[in-house]
Amino acid sequence: MKQNRLETIFTRNGLLPKLDLFIPLGKTGYADTFPDSFKALDNSTYDFTAGVRLSHFLGNRAAEARHLATRATRQQGKEAVRNLEELIGLDVRLGVNEVERARQQISASKVTRELQEKSLSAEKERFDVGASTALLVAQAQRDHLASLIAEVEAVINYRIALVQLYLAEGSLLERRGISFDVREAAELL
């Protein structure tokens, strides 16, 4: 953005009129022949001229085109930065939503696991009194194990969502206690 700003100023200056002030001072030797002119340098003949020159190109299309192009590039850079800011904001909002969804999934999977534990316990009691089969007990154990796995996966997904949120908002390194100097990192590049 800074480079685009400087380029715009530079090209805008190309559209301005040019004003030159000049003052040449010299010593000359006037003579009838060239060899005699060197001898005349010892005389007190000096030339002094002063002047001002103002020039402006009428319809300077090349400078106008460069200026318009740099203004368009600068505007394009501003829009790219604004677009990037919006994308970052969207990523952060999506990350917050994902963290909340994963947190709710933990609660739901915990309730499911507790219900599967009760179902397994009831199926074992029915099996002990002879009202159930070993197949139904094995199915209850399978469902209980699946609910345990789902609960652990929900916790893992929550942690992953938190890391992705911290990454999107730019605080991951700081939250992990990692700091670095931006100038040193720029020098490495």
C-alpha cells in the first residue's frame, strides 16, 4: 500500500508543469581566430545569463495514462486489503461457530454415553436373571464402546476447532507462549 501511494504521488508529479531556474556563469575569450581565443581567456570577459523556463505538455497522454494506471493499482490494492480483512473476519466467525458446535457435540455425546451405560447395565441385569441373550449384551457393549469413542472424538474435534480458531484470529503462537520479533523474521526472508 505504501509503495502504491508513492507511485501515485510520483506519477501525479509527472502531470504538473515543469519550472526550471538556470544561471550559467562562464569565462570566454573572444578573438578573430581560434588560437587567439585561448590568449583572450586572461581578459576580464565573463558571460552571465539567468533565466526561468516553464514547460507544460498539452495533452500529455502518456503521463496521464501512467497516473491513471497507478491510481487504479492503488485502488485495487485497497480493495484487496479490504477483501482480506473480510475473509479473516469470516474465518474467525466460522471458527467460533465450529467451536460452539463442537462444545455442544461433547455435551450430546456425554449424554449418549451415559444412556448407553444405563442400557448396558440393564441388559447385563436381564442376562443375569435369564431374560436376555449374550448377543443382546454384546450389542449393548458395542453400542457403549461406540458412544465412548464418539465422546472422545467430540473432545478431539473441540480441541482442533479451538486451534483453528486461534490460528484464524492470529493468537495461536501467543497462546502457546511463542513470541518473535517481526523485524528479525523479516530479515530472515
